[in-house]
Amino acid sequence: MTEYQTTLDWLFRQLPMFSRIGAAAYKPGVDTSLRLDRHFGHPHTKFRSIHVAGTNGKGSCSHIIAAMLQAAGYKTGLYTSPHLVDFRERIKVDGEMIPEQAVIDFIRRYMESDYDGHPSFFELTMMMAFDWFARQEVDFAVIEVGMGGRLDSTNIITPIGCVITNISFDHTQFLGDTLTKIASEKAGIMKGNIPVVIGEAEGDVRKVFETKASETGAPVTFAQDSGLLSSAVSTPEGFLCRSSLTGDFTCGLSGDYQQKNIATVLSAVKMLREIGVNLPDDAVRKGFSEVVRLTGLRGRWMVISQDPYVVCDTGHNQAGLTYNFNKLNSLLAQRDGATLRMVVGFVSDKDIDHILDMFPKDAVYYLTNADIPRALPVSDLAERCEAIGINGRSFASVSEACRTAMSEARPSDIVYIGGSTFVVADYLKGV
């Protein structure tokens, strides 16, 4: 075993990743992060940051904003989670993953220090990112919230601006069982006199943000009110867009939900310009069109082939899946006689009953589970599917399910791989 793999194994054991094991790994609060921050010399104060939260779209928005900053010539850090294939995807500078040796060196410095405490995987990984960004002397870092906002370990930063994409039901056992409770947790990243863009909010959820903005003195902009996105026409490669802010441009990300993200990012661009960040129109357009190349983003309506049409997507809650099913229905209407083949699996701590009701009954299902302890066993998934009239075959691994689906698909068919970020991750490991 390499020194890098040994280091990762140790890191994963430090109160393991929530994403892998679920509730047992959840450790809310910023006290440990503040102590770690002091121990490492407050690295987050050495660069300007943009804080991004939300239920859906925060990963896409974070990557697009980072791509724009890169295109404008700024050295740009990007911290996101979870990773799909390689742990180092979480920490990037100008699209380049943190080197393996830098991961080894940071953990060695931590272990050889006199730090007294037991930080979690996420707290150590976050501090590794901030330390790496400071050592690389980045101009900006885009910091994605892990879960929620108020008690997320990233909430020790004082950003120059915040983005909250939207609010939907997810992680209800930790963030609350109503949209207003979840919104209140996300709103916890709002700070005095620091501008914030809200991507999408209605009714009582909007009131939560308006109240928090009033309490903190944070200037708030609602992207849905801005009118900055005049039109967005879907194409196989992404979207053709028109904006009063930057003129015509293309977005290199597909999936109907990206229209909301595009509008949110345009409002974020306006916010950043108003606080003095130089983001020329050509950099904005390049960031939108070349986000995948500039940042290495994967797993967002990622089209693998056209005939058959094979796509994977990390959408895993009601709001994200609604957009995906609308897109699939549109594609089915365009492909004469197509059969929809669904390779799906879920995590065990998610309330999937209302999600399963959304899945089309006439699709062909390949049921599976990702190779993580948190995965819902495929036998349990099969029972729950059968109870609501979804019949599918069970497969012990994602790779086996995908191989079977693709071998049975005709050129006109559609193969969808998803249900969980970790199903997509297992698939991409074999690509």
C-alpha cells in the first residue's frame, strides 16, 4: 500500500465521512473548525472567498463561478464535496487536484503537531483545503457548504459574497422537516453587510431569507427577480443563452435544472462586480461554456453516449429528480420507440418512498447498491419497488447493472444511471 493510500485510510477513519456511513458521522457545529483554524494560523484569511449553499445546484454553481474567476486570470481555489472517484477532487486550484504529496504532508503536519482534539474527516479535509489554498496564494476560493449552513464546518469563513441556490427536502433528520426549517439552516451562512444571492425562494421560505437579511444587514438579491437571463434554449451540448448582463453565451452543462443555476450565477456575477471583482464579459462567457474543461466537473447530466443515449446524474432528491424526469420524457418523445432503462440505487438513510413514487412504472429497472456502508441494500430496494408496482432485476454491483443495461439497450434506447451520487461514482470508476 502506498503512503498516500495509507494516509487516506487514516483520514477516512477520523469519524468517517457522512457521505459513506450516514448519521453516525454527522458532527454539527464550528467549534472544532475554529480550533483547527487557530492551530493552522487562520489560512482562510489569506484569500478572498465565495460561500455557496443550497439543496440542489450548489456544486454546479460553485464550479461555474470558479471557472469564470479562472477565465478572468485569477488563481482560484475550489472546495466541494463529496468526491466521485478521487478524494482529491474536493480540493482544486485552477482545476488541478491537490497533489497526493500535499495530502500526505498536511496529515503528517497535523499528526506531528500538539493539536489536542478529535476533528472529523470533513473538518480535517476542509482545513487541508484552506491550508492548500493559502500556500498556493490563490486570489479567490469558492467554498461549497457540506450540509446545511449554520452549523457546517465551513461557516468559519468571512466571505466577500454568498450564494444560496434553493431549498428542497434533503437531510431532513438533521436540517428540519419543513422547508422553512431547512431554509433557516441554509440562511445561517448570511453575515452582516456581506451580499447574498438567493437563487430560488417562494412564500414562507423567501420570508426566512428576508428576515435573516434584515437581522444581519446582509444585502440580498433574489435571482428569480433579476430578469438577467432572457432565454435559455436546450441543446444536446448544453444551453444557448441570452442575457442583458453579458449578451449571448453557451452553457456547457446539460439538464433542465441548469436553467435555474444559470440565472443564479448571473446574479452572482452582478454581485461580484458590484463589490469590485473584475469579471469581464468574455471571462463570464468562457466560464459558462468551458466549465467542465476548466474545473473537471463530472456527474451533472453527463452524457456518455448518444446511441443508445446513456446519461448519469447525481440528482438524488425530489426537486433534482423532477427536473431529470422532465428531461427524460422530452428525450423519449424525440426517440421513436425508445425504451427507458433505469440503473438506480439509493442510500439507506433517505426517505425514498415519496421519491420512488415519481419513477415511471413502464421503464426497465436494473436495481443495485453502491459500494459504501450507507447504501440501501438492493434486496431492500427491490421489496420497496415491488410494493408500488416497480418491477426490476437486482444486481450486486453498479458495474454489473450498467453492463447489463447497456448490453440490452437498442440504439434508440435511453439508459439513465442515478438515484444516488454514489451510484454515479461507482459507475465512473469503471469508465
